[in-house]
Amino acid sequence: MCWLGIIKRFAPFFLTFALGLFIASFFVTVTAPSFQFKGRNYKKHEYYRMKQENNRLRERNAQLERERFSRNADLSISLNVPPPPMPPLPPPAPIAAPRSVR
């Protein structure tokens, strides 16, 4: 009787888990990952490749800086701007009639 209760509780769990794995296998690989490490030569090759790429980028940045400064040196813009015109004066305040004292 005890075994029947255990089966009744865990069978739906395992069936649902198996169905979930089956459906997931259509979208992702459910096999164990392979832990294959690259050799030492791969690390050296990657290091030199990155070093060359850094040098190319450094040269490109220097070239762009030289171009930017040469363009700025060629520009001779006059920044003499006239001042804005004066705004119109406000109208005069109305004159109030004198109060009579009684």
C-alpha cells in the first residue's frame, strides 16, 4: 500500500518532467556540455591576433585625430557677431488723477 502512494505522487512528476524535456529538446540541446579546452597554441594565436588588432585600432585613432586637427586648423571662421537689437521700451505708466482731500 505504501508503494502505491509513492507511485501515485511521483509518477505525474516524472511524466511531466519527461514531457518537458521532450518539448525542450526541439529548441535546445539537452545533452551534457563538452568541456574541451583549447591548446596552448590557441592562446598564443589569440594573444597575437588581439595585439595586432589593438595596434591597427591605435593607428586608426591617430589618423583620425590628425585629420580632425588638420580640418580645424584650415577653418578660419570669423566669430564677430553684432549684438541683438534693443527691445522696444515699455509704454509709460498711466497718470492717476490727483485725489481730493476733504
